[in-house]
Amino acid sequence: MDTAHIDRDLAALSANKQTWASLPIADKVTYLHHIREATGRVARPWVEAAVKAKGLSMDDPLAGEEWTSGPFAVLTMLDALVDTFERLAAATPLLDGYVTRTTDSGQIAVEVFPSSLDDKLMFSGYSAEVWMEPGVTPDSLDETVAGLYRNRETEGMVQVVLAAGNIASIAPLDVIHAMFNEDRVVVMKMNPVNDYLGEFMEAIFAELIADGYMAVAYGGVDVGVYLTTHEAVDSIHITGSAHTHDAIVFGNGEEGAANKAAGRRVNERPIGSELGGVSPIIVVPGPWSARDVRFQAEEIVSQKMHNGGFNCVAAQILVVPEGWDRTPELLAEIRKLLGEIDDRHPYYPGTLERCAAAIDRPRGVEIYGDGHPRYLLPHLDPNDADEVMFSTEVFGPVLGVVSIEAPDVASYLIKSVRFSNERLYGTLGANILIHPRTAKAHRSALDRAITDLEYGTIAVNTWTGAAYFMPKCAWGAFPGHTAEDIQSGSGFVHNALLFDRAQKSIVSGPFAPAERAWMKGEFHGATKPVYFVSNRRAHEIGERVISYTMEKRPADLARMASAAVRG
């Protein structure tokens, strides 16, 4: 461990932290533009490196995951922040032009997506709101936006960002959030799992690094410990596991456990965190056709198997209605898809051990694939207090199924929400799949379910992962966790509109693709989602969406649409 190099970087950051905290907003906009240009320049080699590391090839449709969850996610965030900071510089209220409403629960909701013509063209049929915490009113809403930039008298801070090893855009997005949303200078420690991306991160943030506002560190646990306990470090952000969070805050081993039990912190620095959890998909009974069943099976399998299952909001528990005539058909289609998709290299450390622990049971385990299999546990007992699938994030290709019995849709939603809130560990993301006619007929029950679900992001007829690509959504755990019971973490990232009191993000998508949507009362132009593992053109869509995002050429949009239709 080269502590001298780390010390020099931290000394430079400490010397410059107050300058950054008082830097004119126009200068920050200039930095955002430079980061954007650099991201465009390294997009292809970045994706090529990630694809190679995950055992794929550039002409594999699964390479689309690296285009979209890599440089595209960064570019959309940068564009959104440029808009925000240009509004701040012009003293234009950030929420001018945004639709707000008061929900049935009395909360204020701001419609954040779509907010541009590109949003409508590229993501037809999708929408998103950010709900504020109870107590925010229409009159006080503007006072709960961009509070830091209304009063820039705060002291500068040096923040350590402990980067994630799974999704390539998490690290740069966490850095961007710390520097622009929170006004902090940053040392980013690359995760050993994907530190091959370090050269691209250094290229993206080259000007910030040269000017002494940002640094990149490499290494293992020893470097992480050195950084998070260094006297020059004022705050910490981690995207990872609750175990790592607890080790930082309370220490390791028996002493750490005793400290946690006593609420005795060994590290008093403020720490923000996004730590994953056990994410449910709640399937609501309704007039589904056979094609609906097939499409939603693709949705479910994709929510599980995107990025090989190594996502913080990967579906882990499928909640289905007991006695519904479509439930056996849906499970049959899921089984078929799990058997059809290719094995994927389990690049994330500990995968085999975590999967083995989840399937360690005398019966009820179905295995699909050969060398690197996928697992289905179709008969989990919702009342089993010891079920490991409820209490532990597997972070791998294991999907459990729970059946809920109820006499009607409203009762089923109440029971499913209660099960999700009370039995499943974590509060990062929850998903609901519901036929549009059922949603219309049971609007009040659906609204109540969305209100009552205690998750930071809730997705209706899409995946919570869609909100990750909508930069004006707030991304993080449901508020209220303590250090002693951190669950999915504390604080929000992304949040390009700088909401100070966000509670949750609600994202909605199309139940069926465009050619069948009108029969269900939906009107949009959406095709098969790019995140579907069954999308045959995802790699082409991903590459073309980068070209269009960078250059805004209509020809790129047309080529992207052509690939989407053939997906």
C-alpha cells in the first residue's frame, strides 16, 4: 500500500476543498461539459473492457447492458445536471415547468420523467415521479430543493467514495453526486472487481484530478481502511454491502458486533450508503393473455438475470397469487426462459458460496443451465421466519417464489405489501406487475399499495432498474434506517433536481409492447425493453443510444429505433 501517494492526494484535496465548495456555479457547469466530452471519447473502450471482463463479446446482445448501464447512465446524469446548474446560475426556479400533484396520502409528487422530447422519443410509455416526505407542502416545496446552493456557506469536505464492482457507472455517478450535489471533493477508491475501469475514470475526471479536486485510489481492504480512517477525510459514501458498512462504522469481529449492539461507533464520520437488499416482484391477478404471460415472464427473468444477477435491485422474490389460473402458466414460462438463456460467467467473487447457501435445503430447488446454472425455488413459505431468501441478498442467479392467497385484488395487494415490508430485508426497490384494466378498476388499491410500500424506488410494469437511468429520480433506500439497522442504506444519489426531502421514486412503464398495447388501453411506441435479456438487438441499441446522446443526429435516432423494433 503506497500510503505516501494517498497522503499527497488527500493533502491536495484538503487544501482545495473550500475552494471547491465556493466555486462559481458557471465553473461547475464547465467541468460538467468537460466530463461529458471525455465520457463520450472513452465510451467504446470502456465498454470493450467491461464486456471482456464479464466473459462476453461486443456482438453479443448482452453487451447492450454495458453500453446502457455504463456510459449512457453517466451521460444522462451529466445532461440533467447541466440543466440544473444552468438554472441555478440564472436564478431560475428548478421546478419551473414540472408538474406537481398531491397524492391520496397527502404527499407532494413531482413528475420528473419525461421532461424532454428526447425522453418521450427514446422511452415512450415510461413516466416517473419523485414523492416528497410527509410534511412537505405545495407552498414549502421550493424551499426543499437545492438548499445547499441557496446558502453556500458550508465548510468544504473531503469524501471517500468506495466504488461498486458490479455496474460500471455506479462509481462515476457516486463521484458526480458527491462533487456536484453535495459540493465535496472526492477520493474514489476503485473496487478490485472492476479496477480495470480505472484508466477510463481517470480520463473522464482528468481536469478535476489535475486541478486537485478529485483523486483515484486502488487496492483492497487495507486501502479502504486507511482511507476511511484518515484524519483528512470528512465523510464517506459506500455502494456495497451492509457487512462493509458495519465494519467501517462499528469495526470487525466480536468487538464490532458488540459495538453495534451498544450503538457505539468507532468511526463518527457521516456516511451515505446504497447497500442493496431483497427485492420483490408482486404479480397482480387480472385478464392476462397468453402473450402477456410470456412478455411478463421475460420481464421477471430479466429483472433477475440482468448483469448475471449481480445488481443491487435484482429481483429475488417473486410474489404470485395463489389460485390464479395464470400462475402455473407464468411459472412455466419462467422455467422455459431460465432454460433457454445462456450460462453467464459468475465474475463477482463469492457467487458460488452465496448461491450454495441459498439453495441449501432438502427439496424444492430447480436448476437450469450447466456450467454456471440458474436456480428457481418455487415453493417458499411466506411464514418461514428462518428463510434465508427473505433475510439475505443472494447477489446471484437465484429466484424464489412465494404464493399469497387472498379473495380479491385489494386484499391480495394489502397482504403482498405487508409481506414485502415486514419479511424481506432491505428497502431499495420493489416491483408491481398489473394489467392496465386491473389497475384502472382497482386504482385506489394500487395507489394504496404504492403509498404503503416502504422502498426507495417502486416500479409499476417495469423494473426499478429503469429509475437508475432516469437521473432526476432519487435513488436509494427508503428513508429512516439507523446505523445499527442500516438495511439498504442511508441517503439518496442521482437526484439531479436536488430534492432535499425526497422519500421515494415511482416509475411506470408499458405492460405490453406497442403492437398490443392499444387493446389494453395503453398508447405508446415502446418495443421490447433494452434491459430484457431476451432482446436480440440490445448491443446495437446500446451503441446507437450513445451516438445519439452525444451528437443528437436524427440518423442515429432512426437507427436506434430500427434496432429496437427488431429486438
